[in-house]
Amino acid sequence: MYPYELFWGIDLYDIFMVIGIISAIIVYDKYIEKRNIPAKVRDFYLIIGVVSIVVGIYSAELFQSLFNYIKTGVFVWQGLTFYGGIIGGVATFIICLFAFGKIFFKEKEHLTNFRHVYEVAPCCITIAHAFGRIGCLMAGCCYGAKTDGFPGIYMPQNGGYFIPIQLYESLFLFALFIVLSYLYKKNNSYTFIVYLISYGAWRFVIEFFRADERGAFIPGLTPAQAISLLAIAVGIGMAIYKAVKDSGNKSAEKNS
């Protein structure tokens, strides 16, 4: 909608990305402080979280460049893809958690408190992604199918009216953030499972209405749809495992 430079080479896409990252940090700080976690552990997770975000941005660009290569046969560093950022960011977080955690925490406090970070992470990811999608709307990327007018939005860089998929996804993500925040505040340990299944299902469906083709490595599916199916499968697997484990724990308590 407004893909133009505002000042110093910065546009609205950049601004909303920064707003999203700052929002994620604020949510982490405010939510996690209500749990009884040592300050050193909270700060450690925050630091490796920020490092993971930085690496995740480069990973998002790498994945998108690979998708472009699959489509065109030419490798150029261009664009960002959310799932690529998540994969790179999560991998970096896990590596830092074990590599540096072993150095700074002799009593393994970082591992005993990992559950709290695991549960709050979906809230942080979702709020950052919600603002990021507004940035996509402003930049004119990730757009939907072309229309002749309403309900499309005129995107000057694309030369026509397009369904604002970015706006719909942003609204969905804000709603999901509210749901996940409620679950987290109720000490519900299913936040990550709900996130994986909910966003995976949403993204799989919304891809049918996307018009900015990103290539494909599985015939009939976009890269995002393939990863969405994997996310849903992992979420369902985690839900089954947790349900069986919780049932076993309850049985053991009754027998004791």
C-alpha cells in the first residue's frame, strides 16, 4: 500500500518489523516475570532469544532465496519467508541453549526452567508475526489474488487491486495471540501445540488465495503448505504424547 522510503532508506515494512520484534521482547519480559524464574535465567533466555531473532531474519532470506532458485533457477538474495525464519531461529535458540547454557549454569537452572520459555514462546512469535504481516501489507508482498475492486486493495507496486491476505493473516494472528496469552496465564502447557496446529491449518488454507508464487518442491503444494502440514503433524503428535503422558501420571497418582 505504501512501499515508499520514509527516511534514511527506511520504509513502513522495516518499521513494522521492528515494532514486531520489540513487541515480542516486551511480551516475553512481562509474561515471564510472573513465573518464579531466577533473573539470571530470564536474562539468558532473552539474550539468546534476540540472537535467534537476528539469525532468523537471515535464515528467512536464505529460505526465500532458495525457493526463488527452485522457481527460476537463479539464486539471488531477495525476500523473506516466515517459516524459514522460524526454522533458523529455533535451531539457533536450541544450539545456544545447550552450548552456552552449559557454560553459565552449572546447576542446569536454564533447563529446569525451560518449560516456562517453551510456553511463552508462541505468544512472542505470534505478536511479532502479526505486526510483521502489516509490514507485508505496506510493502505489497505476500499479496492475494487479483480483483477488480472491493474487497481488494490497490497496490501501486503491483499495478492493481489484490485481496489483502496480509491483513487477514494479521487479524488472525492477533486473535491467536489473545488465545495463547489466555492459555499461558492459566498455566496451560498446550500453548505451543495450539500454535502449531492453529497456524499450520490457517497458513495451509490461506495459501490457496495467495498470488505471489514462491515456487514449490512438492508438486501441488507451495513451500509454506508443505511446512504447514509438517507443523500440524508435529502438533498433533505432541498433543497425543502429552495426553498419554498426563493420563499415565494421573493413573500413577491414583495407584499410589
